[in-house]
Amino acid sequence: MASAVKGFPEKFPVRDDDQRPLRYHIASFVGRACLTMLAWRRLTIVGEENIPAAGPLLVASNHLSNLDPFLLGGYFPRTLFALAKRELYVNRPVAWFLGGCNCIPVDREGADRRALARALEVLRRHGRLLVFIEGTRSGDGTMQRAEAGIGFLAKRGHAAILPVAISGTRSRGWRRGPLRRGGILLRYGRTFELSVDGPRDLVSIADEIALRVAALLPPSQRGVYGGGADA
């Protein structure tokens, strides 16, 4: 089990009434302001009606850029929790702030049982958990192979799954302002449930979820899941 993160709130979640802590509101406001400037308000959100009013819910998304957490944290209409790489928790104040933003630190070097236990507890409480299914940002802007961790959470969390596709947050260079030209598309698919009982392995479960995400993307961005049908 990974060691505890210094500065991370002893009481987590900070609020357990499905309301956003103050730190969450601050991060959401800052994220929306930054995205508005970068994209010149050219943000399109499709399928928001597919988001269920109550959990438990696994929000499964692709990952293109460091802007993606701000995009979902700022514009997702309900309170989210998220798994965030441990490297972000650089000191006590940052760890304290991220904890108040409902971000769970996870060590990507191995099976982080502490992070997985916290994530499953979120789902047990009927919360909504955001997972970037590839485990890291895509290097070329296309879908990479999904990590088995999303399969574990789907198998053990007994939650509906909401596929999410992000396009347009990947920058090729800040001076040219690519986000301002192309805009950002955030697309929510329909929730679904997987049959995860029995001997199904975690990789096959992860791949099935990733195919649902890839189907929401343009064919050129589907990467290793390019054979998936359109949504």
C-alpha cells in the first residue's frame, strides 16, 4: 500500500452530503475562466441529458491534456470525485487543496490499495467517480489502451458507467492558439451497465468501457480502439 500523502485531509470526503466544498467551487471557477480564455467561448457540450441525477456512477473519459480535469471539474453539472496522480500532491497546501476538490491521490507505479479503497467508498456512498481510463495523457491525441484499474472499479463498484469523450484540449503550441481556432467538444454518451460477474478478466472489462468512449470520438482519434462502431 502506498504511504499516506502529507497534508491530505484526514476526513475524506470533506463533505459527505453530495455538495461541493469551497475549494471545489474555487477550482471550478478558475477552470471555467481559463477555458473561456483559451477557447474563446468555443466550448460545445453534447449529451448532458445523459447524466443521471443520482449515483453510483463511474465517469469514464479519455485524456488528452492537463486541461481535461478543469473541463470536467468545471462543467460537469453534479459533484464529482476523481482519481489524480500522486505526483500532483507536491506539498501539504496543495494536498490539502486537492483533497477539498474531491481528488483522490493514486500511485501509478503499482496497485494502490488505499486509493482503490477510497474510490470504492465513493461509489458505495452513491457518488460519481471520474476516471481517465488510459491512466495518463495520450501522447499523440488518439486513444491508448485502457488501464485495468477501470475494469477493477467497474467489477467491484457495481456502478452505472457514463462514457465521456473529449476533443480539442490538446495543444500543439501556445503561441498559435490552437484551442482558439478549433474549440473544445465535450460529449457524454448514454450510461450503461456491464455484466462483470464470473471469471471475466479486468483487461476485457476495461477494453469494453474504452470502446464505448472511443465510439464518441471522431474515427481519427480512436487509436487502438479504431474498430469501434459510431455512437
